[in-house]
Amino acid sequence: MARLMDGEPDYENEEGVSNLWSTWLTVKEKPIFWQELYELDVAAREFPQKKDKRKVHEEASSSNTSLEDVLKGFEERLMTSLSEVNGKVEKMNKRFGKIERCQVVLKKRGVKG
């Protein structure tokens, strides 16, 4: 057993055991004994696909357009809400004005409230 394990530093590398397929196949040029297992392992890994730079730019510009549309909609809703709030504040100001005038009249009469 020691003879089999001697000289196999691959098991202690920082990438771990899961990446030994490529080392054994490319560097050591060992044959694949369990083809199905190898294919399952390769199929389970995600390999990043390179995107075409034009597509990335198109995606960015289309997302900018949709973002602008969302922001414009948000701005419209915000302005509508603010105008409603402004109307309510004006109504409250009229009501409080009446109350303040009544309070001044009552103070002149000497009635405490």
C-alpha cells in the first residue's frame, strides 16, 4: 500500500481531490478506466461560457432603457403622491388657521381653553 501511495502529492494539493482528473489525463497521460464516472464528473461541472462583447453591450443598453422606464414610472408616481400630500397639507393649514383664530378670540375674551 505504501508503494502505491508514495510519490502522489496530488492528493495534498490546494485544489483538492476533485480536480485530479485533469492532472492525471493531461500531465501524467494516464488512461481513463471509468469512462462513465469521468463523463458524469465533467457533465456536473459548470464551465463558464464566454459572452460576445456585442451581446453584452446590447444587453447593457437594453437594461439601461428598461431601468430608465422604471425610474420614469417611479418619478411619476412620486410626483402624484407628493401633489396629494401637498393638497392635504393645504386643507390642514386652512383648518388650523380657523382654530388659531378662534383661540386668539377666546384669549381676548379671557376664556382659558
